[in-house]
Amino acid sequence: MDKDFVLQMANTIKDQLVGMTSLNVIRSWGIGNFVATEYKSMAALKFPVNGRLFRGNVIIAYNALDYYEVYLQNYAGTECIGEEVYFDELGCVIDEAVERGKDEAEYRRFLLKECFS
């Protein structure tokens, strides 16, 4: 795959993720450096996270059908958490898997406990 295309797509993914997701949400993931890469023959963006629910790497791959595929990767393996994700859904999909979870009430209790501990 053309390296310039991979770099261009990774920058686009990063810009969309950062532009559509609250900075506080992104910070809650314990995010590391962004890296342009290739995953399953797709241009992708990879970055480490250290969230409440998941620690490892997030991979966002562009599948050329104007969707993104989102993967979580750590010592246990790689799991696809979204196969047809629009750019404006990236933050929510990742946040649910890395930090927030599916139970809003449980997450609020966690935040209150963290803030007042």
C-alpha cells in the first residue's frame, strides 16, 4: 500500500476523531502517540490507551466503503468492536469499550467515587 496514502488516511482519521470527540473523553482513555499504519491491508491509525475497561491499542482502519473498522488489541489478542463505523461515531464506539462501558449509571457512580475519594 502506498505510504503517502496511509499517512494521509491516518491524519484524516485522527482529525475526525479529535474533532468529533470531547477532549475530556479522549483524555480519559489515557491516550498515547498516534501512529499511521496498515492493518488487514487497510490504511489505519493506531494508538495506545490506558482506560478503565481496556488497556492496549486501538486500531481504526479505513475500509474504502466510507466506513471505519475499530479494533482493540492487547496481550489477549485482537477484537473487532465495530465493522461499519461512521466518522462521527468513532469517539462513542471507542469510549464505550475503553472507558465508559454500556451502563451509564454505573459509570456515573464510578466518577463520583473517583472524584470524592
